[in-house]
Amino acid sequence: QIRKVVGLCLAVLSGAVPDSIIAATLLGRITLPAPLAPGEGLMLEKTSFWDVRNERFHVSVPPSAQAAAKRFQEGEVFPHVAQLFSPGGTGDVALSNFFNSLQQHFAAQLPPAPLDSFPALIAAVEGWRKARDDHRDEKCKQTGRSFRMEMEGAEMRERGDNKRQRSAGGTGKPRAKACGSLYPRGLMTEVCVRLSIAPGPLLAELRREVERAVRAGSLQPSASFEPYLAHVSNYLAHSAALPAH
């Protein structure tokens, strides 16, 4: 997947396809062929062992190990990758072959239609999504009572879970879970992508803030991500003490 994302970006930068193909791909319900970028140069920047359910790190990497990993990256990995992409290197040859094959790739994979038709495709799908979200929002308003009852039931179940956990000798700390009745599925992933926030304590704090705002009525439930993202952005801008990324 990473190589396909990079390959599509390189195809746009080279002029093989218009940048609107990326917007069309991100709509989610449209599958477009992405060329596979060369594997040379692909490397792991860092790892995170964040446990979303229990809001803690499975493995905590000490600062000394992080510093040693960074020294190894800068002293061994980066020079090796640079050598691969020097003139005549395996990475340089693979990248040249990749760019030379782009026109043939898209000619074989895309239907015989003008590439400037992507904006019309995007507009049509976005119109469909807006109509769907408006329908869901209207339905949510009409069933406001059942929505509140669902939230109250979720809170009662959570209290019961915490009580059973304390009886079994646990900490009684609420466990994070997908809360479809409070926000749309996939919201936290959208927060990570749109706001460049990695899974960790900060993301857990933002999830709790969204749930608090919805329960308090200051954030109205919606099928769209946008109201939630606006609330999270505002919360980040006006909160002084927040966990680090």
C-alpha cells in the first residue's frame, strides 16, 4: 500500500496523470489503479506500540534506544539509500524504469476516457455523500430520544464493566472502545490522518473530549466527520496542557 501511494504521487508529479486522480482515489468508493513504486528506498522510520483499548504503550522504548536507533539511521541506513539512488545504482535504474512505464500502465488500466473527467467524477460522488450525510443527520434528529437512550445505556454498561473489573482486582479504568453511538466509525483514524497525530496519549485525550462534548450537547452528532474535526482542532488550539504526540 505504501509503495502504491508513493507511486501515484510520483505519477502526478511526473505529469502522467492529473492531480485530481488523488482526490478521486481518496473518495473511498472508487478503485483506481496505482502504479507500484520501486521498493528501493522504502524504510521504516519508527515504531509505536500504543494499545488503543487500554490507553498505554505495550512496549516503551527508552530514550537511549531511540537515540541509538537514530544514530544507526543517520550513519548506516541513509548513506546506503543514497548510494542506491546514485547514478547507475539499483534504485536509480528502478526509478527510471518506473517513470518510463507510467504511460503504458495507465493506458492499460484506465478506461478510454479523457483524464480531465476526474473532477466531474469527484463532484458526483461528493454530491452523493452530502445527500447521504444530510439524510443521516435528519434521521438522527428525528430519533433524538432513542439516541439519548442509547448513550445512557452505553454509560450504564461501562459502569457495570468497571465495577466487575474492580471486583476482579483490576484498576477499574474505563477502556477505550469504538463508540459508534457518539461519533461515526473511523473518526479517530480521520483525526490521525487529517491532523497528523500518531496513536498515543494525545489521541486518547481527544477521543475522550469528543465523547464529553457529545454527551454535554456542545457537539451535535453527525454522520459527517467535519463537525468533530472542527471541534478537535478548536480544542487543540485552546488547550495549553495536552499529552505529547
